[in-house]
Amino acid sequence: MRFRHLKKQSNKLKQDEPLKTKVKYARYADRIKAFITDMFMIYIPILYIITYIFMDGAADFQDSELAPLVGVSIYGLVYAVLIAKYGQTPGKKAYHIKVINSKTHENISYFRAFIRFFAFLFAATTLLGLLLPLYREDKKSLHDMLASTVVVEIQEEK
């Protein structure tokens, strides 16, 4: 009878323990390279389409106050959709990194991905927010902390 009681207690303790999964945080250099890749693969084509299809050229684009805002907004929407659906953008996929929820380690929602993008814009203006991963053990930037996300390396399937 005593053995059953001890076994029930040990099973209960095992169930109450949180799941501690080990993740490998993405290197800062890979994050920067992924960002640059995304700029060339997503943002530049958006700017090109706005400049030469919807406007009369580079001079009109430079004179417009609305065109850059539209370009950044479209990029933010595309970025949020890709992060919410796949956890990766083309640049992140190229460097085998992924954005996940820091607590559940699952893909984030569209709304959280959109918030993360605009938090990135804020962090980029302060520059300090982008340098935080160099000093943190979990490699989180300011926009990762605000959105409760983390960028991790994913294992290649062989």
C-alpha cells in the first residue's frame, strides 16, 4: 500500500514538471545574413513594382511621402504571413533559422508576427535594440522580447 502511494506521488510530480526542451539559438551573423537576403528577395521587388509600375520612375518615388510607407507596409504584411505560416522567410530558410514562440516553441500567430515586425522597426531606429543579442545568452533582440519570440536554428533533415 505504501508503494502505491509513493508511485502516485512520483507520477504526479512528473506530470507537473514543465516541458524543458533544449533549443539552439540562432547566431547573430546568420540573422543578419537572413535579413539582407530578405531585403533582396522581398523588399526590393516590392519597391521596384511600386516605382516602375505604379509610379513614373525613381524621381516620382523619391518625391512621394506615401510610396515608401506603402512599400514598408506591404513588406510587413508579407513578412508577417510568412512568419505566421511557416516560421521562416526565404532568408531565414536559407540559413536554417526559424522564429518561434519563446514559451511554447511553436509558430507564432499572424498578429504576433505583425507586432514583431513593427517592434523591429522601432528597435532598428534605436539601434540598441538590434545589438542586444550580442550581450544576451538567449540571443533575443528588443523586438523578440516585445513579441515573446526567439530565433532558433533548425536541424537539417538528411
